[in-house]
Amino acid sequence: MRNSILIYLFALFYNSFAHANYCMNDDVLIAGCQINGKDFKEAYICSAKNGKTGYYFFKKDKKIEMSVQFNKNKKLQRWLDKGTYTTYFGFLNGDYAYIIGVPEENFDAKAFLNVKKNNTYLMARECNSNSFGDKENKGDFIEEVSDDIVLSKKSIFP
């Protein structure tokens, strides 16, 4: 049992350290996802250290294919599903919705990345591991979405 706890703590530390390098400068990782496959895909949400702005970027084979800046006028949405303790981060970009889901930090739990167009899933992929970012970040660019909005199907979240 003790060895299992030590292995879990090492994995948590390793993943936290490894993910810290994916944001620019002193920025803070909020959520991240890496997906192995034919093409190696990565998606990250980061916050400026001062919490005023944030950004999302998506890479395919280490090349940035998309980046989106968040601020007080263009907000990143966040919803905590209290039934599963999964934190959802998402935003709209035209007809597309981009969502990273971060489950509770349990052994073998994995984050996921979903992309929808006009509410139809184009991609729903499980990440290689869970995301160990600062999912409770209080940045000015984050908008909390209420259960009422999500349950009435008036949001991008499930």
C-alpha cells in the first residue's frame, strides 16, 4: 500500500513538473491533454501569472494549429459537474466548441478532449493521462457556468 502511494505521488509530481513547461514564460497551466496516435496531439489552457488573460493552443505533431486568447471580453467557460467531480473547460470559436474535461485526481483517471461543430461531435478522445493543472484558477478571463445553464442544455457542456 505504501509503495502504491509513493508511486502515485511520484506520478503526480512528475506530471505537474512536466506540464509546467507547456505554458509560456511564468504562465500557469490550467488544463492539458496529450493524445498518442497516428498524429501526436496536444491541447493546453494556460493563464498569465497575473490572471488577467489566458490562452488555449492545439498542436499536432508539435506544430501549433490553433490558438485562442481569452480576456474579460472573450471568456473561457468552466463548469464543475458535481455528480462526477469533472471540471469542464470550453469555448466557442465560430460553429466549433472546444472542451477539455478534467476528472477528479484519482488513480487511472484521464482527461479528455472534445471538439463539436453545431453540437455534433467531431472528436472525443481520451488523453494519455489526467491533467494536473490549476483547474480552480480564479483568472479574470474565466466565466463560471451554473448547473442550471448546463442542465437546461443552454451551454456547450454535456
